[in-house]
Amino acid sequence: MSALKQDAGPDAHRLLRQLQAREAELALIHRIAGVGGVEVDLRDGFQNRRSPEYLKIHGLPPTATNESHQDWVARIHPADRTRAEGQFLEALAGRASDYSAEYRIVRPSDGQTRWVRVAAQIDRDATGRPLRLIGAHFDVTDAKFAEQALRESEERFRTIANSAPIPMWVTKLDGERSFVNQAYTEFFELTYEEALRFDWRSRVHPEDAARILKAEQLRTLVPANPVLSRNRFAIEIRILRAGTDWRWIKAVSQPRYDERGQHVGFIGVAHDITSEKQAEIELRASEERFRLMLDSAPVMIWMSDSDGRCVHLNQMLREFWHVSDQEAQGFDWSNTLHPEDRPNVVGRVSLALEERSGFALKARYLDASGHYRILDTSAHPRFSASGEFVGMIGANVDVTERDEAERARELLVDELNHRVKNTLAIVQAIAHQTFRNNADPVEARHAFEGRLIALGRAHDLLTKANWENASLADLTEATLDARGVNADRISLDGPRVLLTPKQAVSIAMALHELRTNATKYGALSNEAGLVRVEWNWTSDARPQLRIVWRESGGPAVSRPTRRGFGSTLLERTLAHDLDGEVSVQFDPGGLLCRIAVPLDGSQD
């Protein structure tokens, strides 16, 4: 080198310095990049030169500058040795100038197995004989391990996916499938290759096809940032599996991203939900039947949640409160309770909700027309399939008329008992008066029967009017037979007057006695006598009914020497029992009787 330096001129020195600088730069690049350089002289026994990076990659000491071909072959992993050497020798024997290879070595320094990648250039002479090989060695162990891990991961994914009982798939960005699992191919009865090319949309039910998004539509919904992506796209559709076997499928897709965060496609799974859908359809049908049954029921049916809020009111109950089906949700029924009933009902219902027990109660509720109606309520707790308390179900029955009828029946029974006792008392009094003062048994029997018949006629009239009242005109006509045998001899005149049951019985007995007396001794005892009955009523502060009995044309009248039953009845029954006034005048031309009894002021 010193001789060269002495003989070289200035330009040669400058070029030498540039060459040394370039070699230093190249060595630095090799060191930084971890590239092991090698140069092999193929003309004389494969003599070679190797860079420090090469020695480091191959686990050789710095002093191992030269190496024979056999030394290199011995360092190759036994599993790759024959292949790697054969590939090298084949490249030398050929005509190509490029040589590349990948193989494993066992480093002498630490015994580790490392993967090495070789890229080299073979220089040849004019005849194609190899002269020199210049190449670079790279340690690609980490990349190989990563590649192996990826293959193992892919294999695990395929194994797991093919073991899954539900169809799974992976798509590219354009929607083309890159993978489908075994369940997918079995579902559509296709081979793996057919399934990758298969357009599953052709099997979608026509009614569901319009709801399927295309690949470009889905991509617009995927956020650019994978960290923020939580998108899952789900759809429920019907797919024809084979023949006429339509299956309900719930397909769920999720975006997938590459290592750079770029959206590269979708991964999806499909669940066969035919059974669930069928159960859902049957449940809806069952609920519809249940609602129709509730709305057709002749009673008011309601359902509440666990807090007592309304969940459903059937049609009859909605009409009762005049609320719509939407308004029924959460309707506060307690606001319709009668103020007197509210504390008891709210307390009973609250206790039943707390104890998860049924209850029965009766209360008054304000209906849509503004009237209080009596509802008889019976309710029972509702529980879910898991045993959780979910609310109450109950029925309300409008018992307003029934309760009123029961009260009326009770009043009627009480009134009947009272009337029976009164009637028996009257009959007893009639019998006592009849048989005490009449020595003739036959005459006494006829008198007794007549008085009972008069009492019966009064009862008949009262019965027709439900024992509420009786018309004085009808009572007088029936008692005196004024439209029968006495039609030409008894005349009646007066306005319409309604009598209470007590008044009717007493006045009927009084008229019967007056008629009996007239038949035996007075105007009706001959062929020419007449009887005129007139009545009227006053409208003053204390209304009175005034009845006038006037006889004419009969035998001469004289005051009797003893008091008979008729006189006693008129004085006791009319004057005493009815708080009335009775006056009898025994005029020679005919008997005159005036009767005045108070009315209730409700006459028309």
C-alpha cells in the first residue's frame, strides 16, 4: 500500500479515500440493518470473505474470517441441510445470476436454531462458469416465528370455527367471502369453494330482501377509528335452506380491521332462531287471543304491575272509565273511588301487593257518566316463569243493581213481616168484634167473610202496585162493587188520589162497613135508595183527604141504641190509626159520614 501511495498521484489518493469512505458507509449500513455480507470466490475451492454482521448472525467468532463449503453445510440444520445445499449447488450449475434461499442454522456460539434468508448475485464468465458470489444474509427468525404463529392462529381459528354449531363467515371489503365454516356449508348444502362464491341473497325470503344492506351501504356505517368501533349489524330474515324449509336467521356482522387499523371487511355469525320466532309468533297469537277473550268477557278485567300501576284494562272496563287503550297504561283508578271507600281500598290493595297475595273487596267507583257504581273486585297475584312477582290480575263485577235488589228484598221482607203482622192483627180484631157482638153464628160468619173479602180486595190493589200505593177510585169501586150489582145505585166522584198501604186498608174496611150498614139498614136495603161517595183533597200546608158518604132514598134513619163494629172501626181505625177525623150524622133522610185523613203531599 505504501508503494501504491508513493506511485499514485493526487487523483489516485482522492479516489482511494472516497472508496474507503464508501466502504465505511456500507459497513455502517450493514451493521445498522443487521445485514451479513459474504463474498465467495468460486474459482478455487469456495474461498470466502464474511462481514462482522455475518459472523454475528451465524454465531461465529470474529477470527473465523475464512470458511470452507463443508463448514457452511455442517452449520445448516439437519432437517434443512440436504435441501439447502442442493438448492445452492443447483443455482451454481445453472445459468441464472440470482440466488435466494431460506433455511435454518444451528449457531455454534449458543446452540440456538435461527432462520436465515439469503439474497445473492452470481458472477459468471462468458461461458457461464460461476466466478464469484456476492450476497447478504438476514436473520428472519422473528418473522418466521410470527409467520408460524399466524399460521397456528389461523389453524386454531379454522378449527374452532368449523367446530362451531352455527354458520360463520369472513368477508373482504367488497363483500366477497374469504372464509366460511363447516356449519355454513352444511346449512346451504354446498362445498367450501361453492360456498365462497355463493350469493346467499338469492335464498332470502322476498318479504325480507328489501331490508338487507349492500356491502357499500354497510361500509358507510363503519367508523374510521377501530378503537371507537362497537358497531354490530344485526338483522332477522328468513332464508330458504333446502326445498321449502324456510328458516328464521339472526345474522350478526362486525367490522374487522388490519394491523394498520384499516377496515378490511366483516366477520359474521348466524343463529337459527326459527324455534324462537315460532314461539314468539305463537306467543303473540296467544296474547291476541287472550286480549280478545278479555275484551269479550262480560266482566271488567284488569292487570297491574308489581307496583299496582295499570298494565291492561279490558274493553268493558275502559268503557266504564272512558279511557283509551293507550290511556289505560298507568291509569290511576284510585282517583275514581268514593271518598268514603278510598282509604280502605288503597290500604287493602297495598297490603296485597306487599304480601304478594290475592284480595276481594267491594267499593264504589265513579263511572264515565258521573255516577257511582258498586264494583265487586276479586284479584290474584301474577308470577313469571321464574317465579318473580310481576303484578296482579283481577275482575270487577258491577253489583249495583244486585245490591239494590238485595236491599229492596230485605226491606220487602221486613215490610212483609210488618204487613203480615198488621193483617193478622186486623183479622184478629175483625174476628173479635164480629163474633163477640153477634149471637147468630150464620150472620156472624157472613159478616166475617165480607170483611175479609174487603180486606183482600184492598190487598189485591196494593199488590198490583208493589205495595207502594193504591188509587182511591179503584179501591172505592172494588169495595162497593160500584161497577157491578150496585152500578145504578152507587155513584163515585173525585180526583185521582193515591193512598199509602195503611190508608188503603183502613179506608177499604171503613167503606165496607158503610156499605154493609147501608145494605142492612140504610139506602141499599130497599129498591129506591142511593149512595153517593165524593172526595177531594186540600193543597194547604197539611194536605188532607176528605171523603163524604151520603145516603138518600132509604128508610128513615134514627140513631142506633148501641155501638156496632162499624162505628168502632171508623173511630179507632180512621180516627186513631190514621190520625184522621170522622163524623157521622144520622139524618132522617139518610146517613151522612165525613172522613178526613192527612195525605203525604205527593198527590197530583
